[in-house]
Amino acid sequence: MAVMYARVLEVSCGTLLVRERCTDQEVLVRAGRACRFAEGDCVLIVYNGAMTRSIPPQITANRIRRVSGRCCRCRCGGRTCC
């Protein structure tokens, strides 16, 4: 399993467009309950590690949860980035 911290950019039925916090890359996330989230939410996404090579890349979420705080924090090569 892989983990991604991201900020929600757009919400559509069944998908979220997010900006991954460590790489600053936009990613399309397929999620059954995407409508529970709002633009600007910081989320923790658990997925199987597979990502398409499309633009933007796409993943399918196993779990997504909102995380508190104004800034997502993640570990990027041993350092904390925001």
C-alpha cells in the first residue's frame, strides 16, 4: 500500500482532483465517496501504489480521510515538507 497527502482542488461525482504535497503534482483520484470532500480539504489517501502515466496521473483510492490542519505534512525522502 502507498500513502499520499494531498490538497483537494476539484470534486466530481466519483473523482477528486488533488495536488500531491511532496511532488506538487496533480493527480486524479477515483473514489466512491468523493462527494464527501470539498475543495481545499487536506486528505490522506491510501492506494495500492499503481498510478497511470496519463496526464494527470490517476489512482484508485482504497481509503481517504480528511486530515486536520491548514497544511498537509508528509515525509519526502526523510525530510518533512509542506
